[in-house]
Amino acid sequence: MSEPTMNVATPASGPVNGTDGTDGVRYRAAAVAVGSAEIRRAENGTWYLRSREPLGDYPTRLTDCLVRGAHAHPDRVLAARRGADGRWIEITYARMLERA
């Protein structure tokens, strides 16, 4: 039986000031995984974790995901960042596939 969903972030009650450019950014809990692991610690202090869930299907190459995304939704934004002027600089799946 799987463990409850784990949260990777704790909800912020107010602004969170970070040193990575996230000043004032608030975070919320995100359900990202369900599962459990077998945990073992070696004599040298190394921790070993092995998922109890079998590995699901995955593509042979990481770029297969890009190809699939470019065909399914070519104009969807794949990645974005803020420019110096504060505006978003975006790249779509189709454009990234052209550049890859």
C-alpha cells in the first residue's frame, strides 16, 4: 500500500524572502508523488532508497517527449523566463524542436 502524497513545499502564511531572486514570492503545497520506499543505511553512512512502486513506461530518449509535445501542442509554451525589462521570454514546443 502506498504512503500518502508527499508535499514538496509548505504553504507560506506571508511573503517568503529567499536569496535566489524569489523575494516576496509565496509558495503553496504541491502534490507531486505517491509511493513508498525501502530505506537502508550502509556502514559508511550512505543512505539507499529503492521505490516499492515499479518504474512506469518512459521514452527511450528524453527528446522523444519534446517531439511528442511539439506534435500534440506545438504552440504551447514549453519554457519561459523574465527578460531584463520584466517581460516574459517564451519558447514553444515547436520552436524548441526546431532548435534541438
